[in-house]
Amino acid sequence: MSSTVADPVVAASTTETVVSLTEPAARHISGMLADDPENAGKQLRVFVEAGGCSGLQYGMVFDEKRDDDLTSEFHGVSVLVDPFSANYIRGAVIDFSDALTGGGFKINNPNAQSSCGCGKSFHA
């Protein structure tokens, strides 16, 4: 008779890929972290909050990990997402472009039913 026992370390893990960073996004975020000593030891938090012209808006900030955060790492950058936000942005990809027109961070969210023209808010 064979039985499997879940590894308690794996079972308690909060590592889950909720959003992904492209290499250009990770490179830009790494530079931002390195350029500001106040960000030492912090990680990128991606979140959703009420607001914007479409009902919900994206936010990104450098923050410390909280107990219920879901974490992942891309190209050396740790990403934190709270459980509430994860429901709205699971599967999203964050990219960065330094183009003079239309540059900046872009979030491709498969859960967004519609987005505003600026791409900073959405309706799920």
C-alpha cells in the first residue's frame, strides 16, 4: 500500500506565478531598485484597486512581503501580489518599452473585459 504525504514546506509555500514580467520590464525595475537606496530589500508589488475610468486600476509599488502575498520571480525581480488582486490579474504579463511615444509599463491582462485608452484601468 502506497501513500503520499504532502511536503509541508511545499504545502505552505506562497510561491505562485500570478503575473509575469518580460525581460525589459524586469531590467527596468532592477534599475529603479538600484537607483534608490530607500528601495533596498523591497520587492515589486503589483495590485488592483477601485478607481480609474473603467472601474479598477493597476498599481505598482516597491514594498515588503506580507504574510498572505503570492510571490514569484522573473529575471531576478521578485513580484508580490495580494490574494484580492490575484483574482483580477492572474495570467497578466507586464512589459516595458522606453519608446518616446507610448513608452512605459504595459499590462496585458487576459481577465480584462475592457480597458481604458490609457491602459491603466480596466473592467473585469
